[in-house]
Amino acid sequence: MAKITPFMGLRPRKEIAAEVATLPYDVVSVAEAKEFKKDKYNFYHVTRSEIDLPDNIDVHSLAVYERAKENLDSFVKEKILVQDTEPCYYIYELVMNGRSQTGLVCGSSIDDYNEGIIKKHEYTRPEKELDRINHITTTGAQTGIVFLAYNDCESVQTIIDEWKQNHEPEYDFTGKDGVRHIFWVIDNYAKVASITHNFSINVPCTYIADGHHRAASAAKVCKEMRNNGFSIGGDESFNYFVTCIFPESQLEIMDYNRVVKDLNGKTPEQFIAELGNEFTVTKLGATAFKPAKAHEFGMYLDGSWYQLVAKEGTFSTDPIGILDVSVLSANVLDKLLGIKDQRVDKRVDFVGGIRGMAELQKRVDSKEMAAAFSIYPVSIQQLFTVADSGNVMPPKSTWFEPKLRDGLVVYTI
């Protein structure tokens, strides 16, 4: 069963929470983060501390991590962030385009992660792990929340709903992107104990939706600290990592689309002809095509949109092969374009569905890319099935919106 723990969160003062909160460090570029450099309270000073250093700085240099610690310490000294005095759980509700999702912010067990009770669906990259390991060990904090999902649990949801109904939120603000963030602090000892107990008897496992690198890095930091004798009772804070856990019924996965730099030496006409072996290809012209069901794709090439419908025999029924990201990978990216490993091949890039079809067309029309492909999204049940099977999805298979904000609660180790 899933083991979670309350913790003493390091949080912004109520009146400045909206100014502190930022998108996760890994969905913004350095240039985008630097736009907020002059904002005193902005949490990019901690998560993207290179914005406070010279432009030519190596973003993985020791100076960047040391500056992150310096900035975090300054936030605490100036009481931009204040630590709770008792272990708490936190409720985090996000509202986007009229749809709401409510999660529980807590510490999740590293042992659960290592033993497969927290289930994964992606491989991680060593260089990205090392970046977060260095950030955690230098700052002494986990500054980014890992997004988890679980099968709906009525008893847990009842406690969360009752607390929301009977208590005023600590934070309630709407970001510039229109996403509303509402945050409650559960500081009642009996309620905290009840949540811990309900999870321990009713939630057999959780699933990483977003944040595989943050989770893997926290696990490696924990291992190192245990090896160095820091773990005595097993409940030290570094034995957990900060998560926000959402019930599956409230989550929606968006499409995660592909753009490619070239056609592997083929002309557009040759490429379209070869596609016809595996797909029914229909030219649509200027009208963007967003797939409405599984096994159909949109393609933007040479100024026109096309509908591609996968023919029988181009996909299998196993948990991985049936995914449309797998169908496109096997029959187009690999077979026709020679892109074997999307994790490392620089000829392919990924565009989250939140950016829309216009972004795909823009990348091709600018001549930066040769073609774009829109993909029907993975379902939350498919994600669970893949994770339960012990398999991993192709890279960049899922895009979740809205994004949790960094800076609303920091987990110190």
C-alpha cells in the first residue's frame, strides 16, 4: 500500500504567493525565465538561478547550484518563504477552461518508488537526473513537485472535499495564463492522521504522471545519504519526495506531437507515396487536422495538411504497440525517416498539445522543420496499463495540463 507523510512545508506569505509561483523549471527556457529576472519574489531565482548569472554560464556548473542555494536562503531570511511549524498535508486545486482537478500534496516514500509501489512509465536521462541531484544536494530542498495519479478512492476524496468546504484557502489566485490555483493547508492533527491511515489501507499504488526525473533524482539523493549513515529511523525527510497526488477521474492527458527536421533524403511526393503503404492518406489543404480518435494522425507537409489513418497490421494490441505514439514511431519515424531513438535524435522535436495545431504549422512554415504530425492523446487508463505491465512508453508520450506551480510549497531535507 502507498505510504505518504505530512511535512513542514516552506511556503510563501499569503499576499505574495502569486508573485512567487512559477511554471516548472523544465518547461521554460533560460530566455523565458530571464523575463522574470527583475521580479524579486519570482521562484525562477531558485529553480533557474542561471538567470542571475552571466549569459555565458554553463547552466550545469557548480556556480548555478550555489546561486540557487544562496537565493533560497535569501528567500527564507527575508521571509518571502516561511516554514510551517507542524507537519501538514496540502490540498492543491487547479482550474483551467472550466475543468477542475484537486490533488493532495504530501511526501511519498522513496522505498515505494524503489519497490514499484510508485509506478513509472518513462525512462530517465542521466544528465537530467544529475542536474536535479546537484540542485537538491546543494540547496537542501526539493523545489519541484512530482505529479502522481491514483485510482479514485472515496474515503480519501471525502476528507479532501470536507476540508475544502469548511476552510478558507490559504492561496487563491489566477495566473497570467488563466489557470486558477487554490491551495489549502491541512494542519489538524486528527485529519492529517486520518489521511495517512486512509492511504495506507485503500491506495495500493500510485503512478508518476509527470516528474520522472525529479523522482529518480530524489531516490538517488536518498540512497547516497543512507550510504553515508544519515538514515537512522527511516522517517528522515530525505526518505520521501514531494508529490501532488490526483484521482484519475479528474485528469486529462493532452496530445504530445512531433516535428521532424528532414524527410531522410526523400521528396515530399516520395514520402507521401511511401506513407501510403501503411496509412490511408487524404489531402485536406489548409485546414489543420487534429485527430479525433485512435489510429488517425494529422500531418502538415509542404504547405498542406493531411489525414493519415493507420491500416490494419500497422499496430499491435499490446499495451505499448497500440499507443498512437508507438504507431507513428514504428511506421513513420523509424521505418521511413530513420529516427531510431527519439530520446537522443536531434532530427525530431516535441510539441505539447497546449500549443495547438498552429504551433506545428508555424514550425514547418518557418522552414525550421520539414513536417509535423499531430497525434491522438494517450488515455490515463493506457498510462496505468503500461505502468502496471512494467513497460515504458516512447519518449514524450503524455502532456498534462494544467501544470503545477513551483514555489507554492518547498520540501526541505
